[in-house]
Amino acid sequence: MNIQIFGKAKCFDTKKAERYFKERRIKYQMIDLPQFGMSKGEYLSVKSSVGGMDALIDKDCKAYKDLYIEYLGRQEDVEEKLLLNPDLFKTPIVRNGKQATVGYKPEIWAAWE
């Protein structure tokens, strides 16, 4: 398994995801989304495995309202804003190769083991 956790330092679900993998002694790589963001290739891979861009956007965050994301007409514009402002991502995004989940999903992670 090649686990990557994209998350935020102050996100409780990200901390729970880290604890889940630590308790099972599964090695993982933690990527701080606000600091490092996500590359376009990683984004496209995660987007295709979680069912689209809408599953990745946190519509309750302050940045979503401040950047007027809901009023952007084209999907390309929304994706551009999403890649430039990593605070818009729901966390944690847990990736295992081509598979990915958004949020705390231990039932899916158990199937990966």
C-alpha cells in the first residue's frame, strides 16, 4: 500500500485518519494541503476516483464564500480556483494508488489492507 493523506493540521478528521493508519502500523505520507497544495495530476487522479469535482469542494469553508465559487459558470474556472486555493478542499483526502476517499472512511480503508 502506498498511502498519502492530504489534510490540514487543524482538521480533526485528518488527525483521525492519521491515527487510523498509525494504529495499524501502515506507513503513510502526510501532505499539508494549505502549505503544499495538490498538483494537477494528483487532482485529476483523485477527482476521477471520488466521482467528480463536487465531492472535493468544501462548500462550508470561508474561502468558498469569499472567492464566490458558487457563481463561477465554467467548471474549468472552479478547478483553477480550487488548485490555487487548497483551503477549498474537503479533508482528509486519502489516496492509495489510483483509489481515493474524501473524509473519514475507515470502512473503505479496511478493504485496502
